[in-house]
Amino acid sequence: MSEASSAYRGCRERIGEIAANLGPVDLTGTIPACPEWTVTDLVAHLAGVAEDFAAGNLDKAGADAWTKAQIARRSKLEMPALISDWDDISIELDPSLDEIPAGVAAMLIGDAVTHEHDLRGAVNVPGARDSYAMWIGLERNIRRFGKRIKDAEQPSVVVQCEGREWQAGVLKPAVELEADHFELLRALTGRRTLQEITSLAWTGDPKPYLELVSSYPVARSSLSES
């Protein structure tokens, strides 16, 4: 398998293994990073996203109604059936990720790896922070950060992460941001508070960028991920 398909498959298998070993209390517990969801809802969403990608139902990707419909379609399924459903959908979906545009595949992989760590945080099973899916999700979200900077007509930010460097934005850089890949991806996907984003290693004035870092509303309270 190539990088895209293997990255996504790795997320799916790790999530399935964690979820399959949870008891009823954990399965109905709230996901702190997605407080409107239970663990079961999260897996239902991921299976639903896979189904929508396989069917090409992406016109409203990311919208609340799109996401709610995914969970509603599987509201009567228990965890073993959800995992089996996701696996069945992925038989054809996984290899297709190597054929579609890399940016489209990265949407699916970035969502999966973000929710993998939402789940891990919820049930206190940290791990897999060095997966290739993390880097795919990170690069996608740095590009999205760059678009927000461009749209805001702000100078670019040079993003540095463990020996890698990106320019987020199109104008001459004025600020640098450095963080490890886990913290950076969590900040870019709404899993860090505004205070935590401010506390990252910025060189230059971060104020014009603090509200632009995350693709989603910032976390209201710290997830205390260690």
C-alpha cells in the first residue's frame, strides 16, 4: 500500500482496536475534544465520513448537517457493528486514496487522525503520535492556516517543526512559529485554548495570527494532553 492508503488504514485499525476494548461506560462517555459526542458517536462519524467519501458525497463536507447525518444513520449500531461497517466500506476506499488527488485524500486522513487522538485523550490511551497520518494531517492544516493568513492579508508565518519548515501565507514572512508536530496539529484543529496557542514558541508579534491558527473554534478549556 502507498502512503495515503496505509496512513488511513493505520488510523482505522488503531481506532478500531481501542474502541473494541472499551466497556459500556467508556463507550457512552463524552469526548472532551468534541463534547457533543460520545465515543460511539465519534466512530459512527468516522464510518459515515468513509461512506460519504466512497460515494462522492462531499459537497457539504464538514457542515454540521453533513456530520449529524453520518451519526444519525448509525444511531442504532453498537460498537462491533460500527467497526465492521467501517472496515467493509474501507475495502474499496483504502486503495482509492492512492488514486485520488493528494489534497482530497488528506481531508479524510486528517479527519481520521485528529479524531484518533480525540479518542485517545478521552479514554486515556495516548500513543501513535509519530504516525505518518499525523504528518499528512499537519501539512494539510498548515496549508489551511496559510489560506486564512492570505485571506486576512497578513504577512506570512514561517512554521518550523522538527527540522521541517513551511511558509504559511503568500506575503513576506514577519513571524515564526515553532512547535512539535503533535502540539502544532492539535492547535491547528481547535484542540488548544487561545492561551495555549499564545504560549507556543512565536518569534515576532503573534497577535494578528492567534485567531487564525485554528480551523475550528478554539478549545474552551485545556484537554491536558500529555
